[in-house]
Amino acid sequence: MSARKMPPTEKEKVNLLFGDLYLSHFPEVLEIEQESFEFPWEKDDFVSILSKPGNLGRIAKYEKKIVGFLAFRLERNCIHILNFAVRSDFRRQGFGTQLLDDMLEHRVNQRRDHISLVIHEENKPGWDFLVANKYRAATLLRNYWEKSDDPYKPLDIHYDSGDAYLMRLDYTPRPRFQRTEKIKK
């Protein structure tokens, strides 16, 4: 039996590596998904979502092990997070926040002014995380999780019923460059 490396404590500095989500990552991503949600996405759900234009996925690795992932859609003026989870033994240590920061740093341009995501009203750990990261409830979505034939409704099968909230984080994108002096004509 090999000794299992424990996650870092809150006081330790965490060096995460970030990358795009590929098919080869699915075994670890599906493991995180299974432990995180009562009604987890299957591999086909991820493939379907990530194969659509504008939909992307990112992973976070700690010591060569995937510890978190997120799937998101780039929209005209926002980034909409479709799925997001961190391995249970790595939660509450800043990994999720770093993954969100990575997404912003590498995928944002100046015309996107907010991030949105839908969260079940009873997902207290998710709420605590989002509030700590300055997200706010923007809209109550009554009966959001009920089955629908609406082709524009995103694939969200983590719950089978109940209300949800559209959460939003407004931000000002960083300029691509800053001019330090005026250009003389």
C-alpha cells in the first residue's frame, strides 16, 4: 500500500498548473464530478458541451494530479460557467479561486464585463464559495432544474428539481496594454 500524499494546509504556498481540458483528462475529471454532485455529468455530457463553439474547459493540477476543472461558455459580453468542481480533499484551500482567476487571465477580452453561473438554492458550500469570491445573486430561476425541451437551456443535470439562482460577478477587464506616455505627432 503506497502512502497517499495529503493536500497542502492553508498556510502552505500552493503551486498549481493550469491547462485546457482534453479527453485524456476525463477519467480524473469524471471522478471529481462523481464525488461532487448528486446527479453528475457523464462523459458524453462533457463531450457534447465542450464540442460546441465557444465552450471551453480548464483544469488545475497539483503535483501531476487534477484537483479541479471548469467548463464555460464565452458569450458576447460575459463568461457563463457551465460546470465547476474541485476534488473534495482539496476544497477550502484556494484551489477553486485560483482556477477562476486562471480562466479570467487566459480567456477574457475587453468586451466581457461579467461572469455568470447557475447554482441550486440548496448548494450551501457553493454559495459560500461564490459569496467569498464576490459573486451576487442576480436572478431567482423558479423550477430551473425541471426537465425541459427548450434547446437553449444549458445542460445542467446536477439536480432533478428545485429553484436556482443566476449568480453574477461584475468586473472590469484589465487593459491589454497601458500607454506610459503620449505619442508625439
